[in-house]
Amino acid sequence: MEVAEAMPASLDQRYIRNFSTLSEADQQRLHATRICQLGLGGLGGTLLEMLARMGFSRKGRGWIRAADGDVFEASNLNRQLFCLESTIGWPKAEAALERIQAVNSEVDLSTRQAVVAPKDMPGFIQGADIVLDALGDLPTKLALRKAAAEAGLPVISAAVAGWTGFITTQLPGDPDPGIFQGVLGQSDRTEGAEVPLGTLAPCVWLIASLQCREAVALACGHPPLFHGCLHIVDLTDVSWERITFP
């Protein structure tokens, strides 16, 4: 098997548990996928580690380009995977790179310690196959979706606040539906709803799992699961709402 032959003998079972849910062809597509991700906090850090463990973006085949301008603080310890007592004060981008290299050194990952401004988003996402939105504030999320639409790239957006999370996928050619903004709040808000509501690890990790699942679908050429609608999960009562865009 090509996947195994290219790995050290001690790691030749790395992806074996992906089969037969994924085919060998699916695994090779994951290896070759090029991803741009904005946000490396609770949602983004968990998502990035899942991508690495799944075998996305193998060196010489695909790549992951990720950015976050923030540093870890004690309040991140409750849900951010890369935040440890030993990494308090570290740039999230630096911690992400070190962690992923330890988890899967085959992943071609580059990280940027910076907030990517809307004007710089087209250049940042250039060359990608999939854009992953793990940003916290609505204006920046909307700017990223606009940049992805103009570049003809799919973008998987998600967010978490309290026990509630959402996910939606925008494909090339889609209009940016007003309901996306209407559900999340006013477009001029500079902070996400997680600020007043808090953010809890179970919801963060659940929504990150859904984002990773959708990335697998897009990378493998399978039908997307969250396209054309907004899925809202509420872990207060484990309810699920699906809002279809007009």
C-alpha cells in the first residue's frame, strides 16, 4: 500500500484505522488536499489536530496554511487543545506547529502568527482546495466567506457559544445568504457570542468534528453534508435544527 510504504516501519500502521470506512483512494485524496484555515483557538486547534490525524496534506502532496494572531491565556485552558499550563503566553500559531509536528510529522503545515485582514484574505487563501473558517467574530467570518466566493473556493464555517454551535458550507457559485448573518447577529459586532456566553469543551470538540467530517467529504469528492443550510446544535437538550437557505 502506497500510504504504508512511504512511512517509517514503526509508523506504517498510522492510517490503518481509517480503512475501510475510507478507501485507499480517499486516503490519497486527503494526502493531496491543500487547506487554508483561519483560527487556531478552541475550534481551530481541535480541527487542525483532527486533520493531521486523518492524514490530510502530506508533504510533497498537499499542504495546510493556518493563521492566528492570538496568544494563549489561562482562560483558554478549559477547551483549547493546544493550550497547556506550559504554553500560557505562547503564540497559538507557534504552539499549533509544534503540536502537529509531534502528532504527524508527515503533514506539510505552515502557520502564521498574524490576524489576516480582509484585504489580505485573497492572497492567504490562494491555491487552496478548501477554506476552513474557525474565526470568532462575525465581520471577519463574512469577509472570509466573501473572499472564498470570489476565489471560487468552498468554505466550511463554524462557531460555538455556550452549549450551542453551528456549521454551514458555502460552495463556489452560492449566494451568501442573509440568514447566515441574521442568525448570528449584527455584522458590525467585533466579538463573537462566545464572549458573553462562554465556550465549553464538549461543544467545541463536537463542532470541530463536524467541520473535519465535512472537509473529508469535500476532499474525497463526496456530497457535502452542510451545504445550503445552517445546522445548529444545542447541547443543552441535545437538539438539532436545520435551517435551509432560500
